[in-house]
Amino acid sequence: MAHKIGSLVSFSILFCAFVFSSNANAGFDIGKLASDCESQSFEQFYCFGRLSGIFDMMDLNAKKLISTSDRRTKILSVCNVNGGQSNAALRQIFLNWAKAHPERWSEPDQVGVVTALSETWPCR
């Protein structure tokens, strides 16, 4: 029972983070984040923070929630990650995905990051 409550709390926190970060960052889409990630100026630090923050939440979800069979939870998780990932590695994973999917650049940046990371380290 306690595990189910903990899982529900973790999932609720991630859901709220996405909802509130979407509102706080209105106008930040996949194309804008890709541009920031390619920047050689201070915008790259926004990219690094955004990618590592979402990665950390997805890694936490995997540690806390992977025992559930809920597909929604698994999509918001990364599995089989050997330790943390460098900013450069996360950046390259996202940019490779974004460049392969220019038709999705108008979608919220969180969607692109979650999709890129969950495709790289899927939870089965």
C-alpha cells in the first residue's frame, strides 16, 4: 500500500512539474530549445538545465515507479542508464532527435526531451 501511495505521489509531482513548467515557459518549443542547445552563448546553459532537470526526474521515476505496469509511468522514465549522463551527452541525444523530427518543433520542449530520452533509454 505504501509503495502505491509513493508511486502516486511521485507521478503527481512529475505531472505538476510538466503542467506548471509549460505555463511558466510559454513559447518554449522544441525548435527554440534546439536553437538554445546549439548556441555558443548563455542560452546553452538554459538547454543544459532543462535537459538535466527532465532527465533527473525521469531517472527518479524509473527508480520509484518502474515496478508498475502503467505505460504512462514508463514513458516518463528512463531505464538501464549506467550512472548519470553528462550535459554534452544529453544535449547530443536531444539534438539528434530534434533534427530527425523537424515536423514536431512547434510542440512544447518538454515533449521533445521526454520523447528523446525515453527512446534512448526505454523502460520495457
